[in-house]
Amino acid sequence: MLSVDTLRNLAFAELAQLAEEGCDTTALRTLLDQATSLAPIPQHDALLAWWNQAAEARSVPDFPYIELSTLAEIRAARPEGPRRLPAVSDGVLSDRIRGAWLGRTVGCMLGKPVEGWRKADIEAILKHAQAYPLADYFPPVREVPEGMAAYPPDNDCLRGNIRYGARDDDTDYTVIGLHCLERFGPDFTPRDVAGVWLECLPYHRVYTAEREAYRNFVDEVWPPQSAVLMNPFREWIGAQIRCDGFAYCAATWLEKAAEFAWRDACISHIKNGIYGEMFFAALIAACVATDDLHAAIEIALSEIPAQSRLAEAVRDTVAWCAEDDAWETTWSRMDAKYGHYHPVHTINNAVVVLIGCLHASGDFEKAICIAVMGGLDTDCNGATAGSVMGALLGAEGVPEKWTAPLNDTLHSAVAGFEINRISGLTARTVTQAKRVLGG
């Protein structure tokens, strides 16, 4: 049973989530204020009743977006698209998948020391360290002025300290995705994914929407209900960072990559939370088969509903990046329109990733550095930008100065896969990709 404090805190987060989904929350806010004014025992009962009423909330009729969550509904609302790109050679497939694994690991390591920091705070410490603009891993900084945000100088993701890819949920889920394909094959189900979490992921290594879904699994609440029951984080970034293992295993087959992503996302997310995973899965799968990032983005958009908030944000970003000479200008436009979202939301972070990739003009280093300097969920954004660009450029496009410190090693919290060779992960992924693609 959830405590009064947890029920109350989740309820206030739920109000924000419902408002973003286009619901009128006026009555629910009044009821919540009344419930939280009670003594603990009656408050607990009142909060449970409040959650039952919140579950009935629906978007107002004039909400300008069409956002649904089943795979059939999503496919009915998506634009026309190619769905599958021409096959690539075994050599290209292996090189692009290796590039994506390396890129994701490098980008995650880059953003990890400043996870959750504001853009201004990142800029301040980099200037203090005479390392702005960012062009390498963050340097150790032993003394900072009073009031300046700082990270521990012994952090294992800092320049000079790196000996391996550090454990992080942004790469744990990539390992999990590969494991799901190896264990269950291309016909894995959402329930299969939930079961793997329970077997392989420690509860305290999952966060926000994933933690609420995990709690639901323990209570035998399974997908899709597990995504919505007392889970106000269901459109946050958690699913978006889980797409990569599935995308690599469906490289070049956009529709299948997006479908795999949906099967994974629906256990913990709805609507734009699902679309974030589907979009980036399709984008990464497309990048394996093309050298044209703009074309890949357009193709990836064809796998999510055209009238969703995420699709609108992607279209905005592509247009802004074409108009703006400096990434900072585009970032300011993002902040003005999408800055009201929580720093761990899908939409604003997806925009930051795309700003990095599009303003980089094909340069891997610029892409991950811009994505991290933009702030918000920096390890997630660095990782996703690195995955996209690694798939686009291949392993040769990921400079050795970024990969050499990893020593071909990635740590994870996934039971049975705690220490991995990145080269081994690549080989296993290529095997699954051939299985999925029929080669």
C-alpha cells in the first residue's frame, strides 16, 4: 500500500500531466486540496478516491491534438511512409550498429556528470574550467566559486578518470532490449518485457514512470494498465531512452523498429511517451540505411501520429534549425515554446537531441556536445544523440578520442550482463538484426 505522502505527491504530479493531456483539472484540483487538508488516515482514503476520479479524466473537445496509445490507433493516425528501407551489406550493418553502441555509450558518459543541470549552469562551469564550448569529456574541477553548480572531481565519467562505460539506465535499457530479442525473438510481447524487468533490473535502478510501472508489476497489474495506474510520469523521457536495442535489431525496417518500441513503451507510458520511443527507434533504424539525417527524420515522423505534440515539436525543430545559424538561437526558441514541460519530459528533451544532431552538420562530436550543453536530461540526450549519429556515421565516424577511454567495456545493472564488451554487444546485436530482417 502506498503511503499518504506518496499518494499526495503523485497526485500533484498527476494534475500537471492531465493538464498537458488537455484535461480540465479545475474540479480535480479542488478535490485534491480538500483531501490534503485532512488528517492522515482519512486523507489516505480521500486520496484513493481522488485517484479513481482522476482516472476518468478526458481531454476537452477542443484539444487540438489527436493522441492515442494502441498500436492500431497510432498507425491509423500516422502519415504515409516507406516503412522499410533497402537492405545494407553485412559490413555496413555491423559498422553502423557498432557506431550506434559506441555513440550511445560515449554520449551517456558525456552527459552523466551534469544530469539535470540547467544550460546556464553547464556553461558556467565549463567557462570556469576554460573548456567552453564543450569539445571533450567534462574536466575534473576541484574548486569552484561559491554558488556555482559542481560535480565531484573523482566522477568516473570525467576526462582522465574514464576506464569503462559507466553503468547508467540509459545503457541498461539498451542491454535489456537486446536481451529481450535474444530470449523471446521478434515476437516478444509487452508482458515479456515486464517479466524481464522483474528478473533482471533492481527496483532502485529504475526511475519515474519505470518505477511506477515496476510497482504495478509487483502488484500483478500488467500492460497496458501498468502504464497508467498512479503513474503521472507516463509521458516523460523514460521510454524514449529505451528504444535503442530494439532499433538496432530492426535496422533499416522502420515500421518494425517502431513496433518493437511500442511493445516496450506501452508497459510504462502512453501517448507522447510512447511516440518518443517509436520516433527515435525509427530514426535510428533509418540512419543505418542512409547518410541523410533530414530524410531519416522525415521518415521517422511517418511512424507517429501527425497531429501529436511530439510530431509538432519535431517539425518545429527541423524548421528552426534550417533558419538559425547558431544552436543557441534554436535552443531559445525551444525553451520559449516547450520550456514549460518538466526537465525529464519526452518532448523538450527530444527537441534538444534534434538540435544537437541537426546543428552538427554531420559531426559526431558537435552533436553530442550541443545535446549536452543544452541541459535538461543531459545523459539521456547525449546518449540518444550519440546513438543517432553513430548509426548515421558508423564506427569510423565516432572519433577515437571519445571511444578509447572506454576500453571496449560497458557496465550495467542488468543481472547476468554486469560487465560487457562493446564489441561483443555489437556482434550479438548483428546476429539478432539478421534474424529480424530475415538475412
